[in-house]
Amino acid sequence: MTFLEPIFLFLLAPWVALFLLWLIIAVMKIRSRPQETYGSKYPLVGRVKLWGFALISLVLMILALAKPVIPDTAIKPTRGNIEIILVVDRSISMRADDVKESRLEIAKREAAGIMPLLVEGDKLALFVFGSNSNRKIYLTERFDVTFDRLARINFRPTSDLDDDNTVWDSDFATMLESIYQSMDRQDGFNEGDLKKYQPKKRSNRIVIIFSDGEDQYRKDSSLKSDERRNYVKRLEGALAEFRKRGLNIYPVGIGTARGVSWLSLLRGYKSVIDYPHYLVEEWAGKLSRIDRENLMFLASSTEVTLAGHVWTVENRTTTVKIYLDDLINSNRSVLFEVREDDNGQGLWQYFLVVAISILFLGILTYPISGYLKNRKR
């Protein structure tokens, strides 16, 4: 039972004080009265006076003023929290400007669009990959730190580009291995026993990859057959580990089907100083374009159904915010909580009727008993 106007309950304070005072006096009288003699017996309840009826009636009237209700209680489903692993492709192909101002800048823009979709209790991690994979931020509720690090992802402006181990290729196998291994370390640390930690399947942890999907290791015919077999084996093994942990991959494609020349990716850099001179010959006549098939492969390998369509950004005016909103909400854990609706069954009428009835009963009985008592005298 709850009260819609609980402030009226403060009116009970003086009557509670009077009741406690009466209770103390009554206890003192009981303790000081003579002991019962043989055959005598004190009544369990003495004669109730009119003020007793009036006090009970007044209390019920105050409770009626406070408008007591029995709320409607229901168990309703609510959306719980989600853990999102953001993955941004920073390989050299993401310098392509077929989507202005570059694929990387569009990927960062779309990833940043997740910020208003998050609520308190959600967690966010950030990974960047190319030839290698780097974890920038562990799963954390510090969204500001994560998005600040996201905004700072970029290519080296000039010189020593050749020393950048991330930039040259897109090694999806290394990226996937890095993600599940990093998450296992964090989960094991949080549980307090990293050595004995056993991975668990989770329903509210997802991976969102922003990439053009180009996988040179999986599709490049220039690679030796044994190298490609080894890479595919690692890739399939990592995807199996994703399925074991319930990690679903949702790709967002960045780029166009027409693509750009691979040589255009070297704009602003100097041969020999910033990149190996042999790249000009190797990349001549090749195009960098979005690979929807590879992105679809990643999603379907983790049992994600995309209905034959990969969400892509192919111009600067397109956004995938609606898609991200839908997939985030659909992957939130479902909780069941008890909710009470104050607009339930009102009881104040019943309190008022009982109060009036008790007061009327006291008025009705007291004068009669008093009159009969006077006649006997």
C-alpha cells in the first residue's frame, strides 16, 4: 500500500505521541495494581470510552486524507546494458578519398555517432588495426576517453611511414585474435583469477567494424599458397573463438565499388623516404574498392544475419546511425523488473467509511451505558 498524498501522514505525529503516553501510563497501572486474589480475575479489555472510538476514527480519517492505494504491480521487460567493441581499419586503403574527405575520417565520424546511443552502465572498447592490431581502450564506462582517443586516430603526416607497422595491409586474422584475447584478459582480471579463467558466452557484447573490407592476405593471388592457407586457418580459428564467446560482428562498409587507384593512396608521401620504392611498380593499375563480400563473410561467420545486405557509407552525406541504433538496442540484455503503477486501486473511501462507522458506534453506545448506570443509582 502506498499513499498519493503522504504529507498528510505528518498529522499522525501528535496522536502517535499521545498513544505512546497512554501506553506507558497503562503499563504502569497494570504493574501497580493489586495482585489477583483467589477466584478473582482482571478483565482482558476494560471499558472503552468515547475518546477511544474518536481516536481510532481520527487516525483512519487522516489515512484517508493521504489517499492510500494498492498499486498495480507488474513484471515488465526492460533493456539492459551493452558492451560494444569498436574496431577501426587504419590500413593504407582507408586513405582513399572516394568518400570525402577519406574513408578513415568517415569511419571515425560514423563510430562517433554511437555516443548518443549509449546509456549509463554501457561499456565501450576501441581497437585499431591494419597489418597489426592495437587495443586503444579496454572496455570502460568512460565514454569521453574512448571517443577522445577515436578522434585522434590518423595516419602519420610525413616521414617514417615505413616504420608504421599498422598501415600497410589489413590483417583481419590478427585483429580478431587480438580482440578475443584482450577481452579474455580483461574478464579474467575482473574475476580475480586470470590463470583459471574460462571464457563465457555473452549475449550483450558485440563487435562493430568500420572498414572497406579489403583483405589482401585472404584474396591476394600473389601470396604463396601455404601462406594463404595458414592465414585462412588462423582467420577461421579466430572466428570460431568469437562464436564460442557469443561475439557477433557487425560490419559497416566505408568506400565505393568504383574505388580509387592504389597509387593515389600515397599522395603527400615521398618515395624511399616515406614508403618503399617498389610499391609504385606493385600497385600500378590496381584499384582499392569496398569489399562487401568479405564484410558479409565476417558477419555470417559469427551467426549474424544481414539479409544479404551490408550497411555501407558510399558518400559523405550518407550515415548509418539508424542501423547502429537498431543493432545496439536489439543486442541489449533483457531484464525483468517489478514496476508499480500508483494509479491502482484507491482505498481512501473505505478508510473514511470505517472511520465514520467507528465514531457512530462510539456515540451510539456510550450515552446508553451512561444512562443505565445513572438509573441504577
